Amino acid sequence: MALSHQQKQQVIDYLQENARAECPLCEGHFEIHDRLLMPQAFEHGETERGGGIPLVIGTCGNCGNTQFFSAEVVGIDLNEA
Ligand SMILES: [Zn+2]
């Protein structure tokens, strides 16, 4: 299930309240992707099942700088994402 417009706005609101909402490279605006990313943990030469954390992806619409934010910290309900 993709993030709704409301959930993406929630991320932007969170960043504006708790961090620098603009791109640190060019001060452009982040666009929040529809999908969360779940990277796999890697240990001792192998991927570890269940070792990842869900991330929100933000890409600067001006320069392309891409950053990841913890979905849990920014308040995304993972049962609705
Ligand atoms: Zn930028």
C-alpha cells in the first residue's frame, strides 16, 4: 500500500517542526515517495531476515539529493502504509 497524500504531508509537517525541512545541499523542497523502503541488514557476509527498518524516502525536487527518514520516528502508522 502506498503512502497517502495525507501521510506524505505528515512527513513534511514533521520535518518542518523537528528538523530542517529544506534540502541541506540547495535548500530545495523534498518530495516524499509513495513507497517506504526496507533495506536488509547485513552481517557476517549474509543478509539478515527481518533486520531492516522501514524508511520514508525524500528526494529534493531541485538537485536530486535523496534522504531517508525512519517511518516510525516521523509517525507513519505502519499498518496503514
Ligand atoms: Zn537539493
